Amino acid sequence: MPTLPKTIPVSEPTTKRILPLAIGAGLLAAGAYLWRTKPQALNIPDPMPMDDARQSNALQRAVRKSRNGVSLVAPDNLGVSVGRSMVIAGTALMVTRLLDELSGPHR
């Protein structure tokens, strides 16, 4: 009759295996919160200066045109961009860790 081994080989401590999932879930939750709430403290101010109506030379007009072009692609709220990045990073970390678990023991 076969016998069971007296000791079971230990792969990694459970905390080391679960910690990436916990960090990923934290990143996901914090990112979703920032993305959803759009904190007022992270609003980017309007690019238009107060005295935009005055006469300007060609260089000032070129700078203003560039500034207006950049403002089209710049986010209105930095929390949205940071939150989205945190959600992506947290999800990637959790998926990677879950795939590591499913792939079996590493040597």
C-alpha cells in the first residue's frame, strides 16, 4: 500500500502569493474611485489667459495657437488619467498573478 509523504513541499508562503492580488485590487479600486469622482483638486486650469483680447504679434499668435491645440488633447481632470492608468495597472497585475497560479509551480 502506498504511503503519503510526511512533509508536503512548500512552494511559496501564502502571503507572497496573495500580495500581488491584494495590491492589484487596491490599484483597481483606487483608480476606479479617481476615475469616477474626478476630484476638483486635480482639475487642470483653462489654458486661456485673462487678457486674451489684447493686440498680439505673430509670435504670440503662434504660441496661442499651439497652446489651444495642446488643450484639445490634454485632460480636463488629472484624476481621470491617473485613475484610468491605475485601473489598467491593477487589472494587469491581477491577471498576471492569476495566470501564474494557473500555470503551476515554478522551478
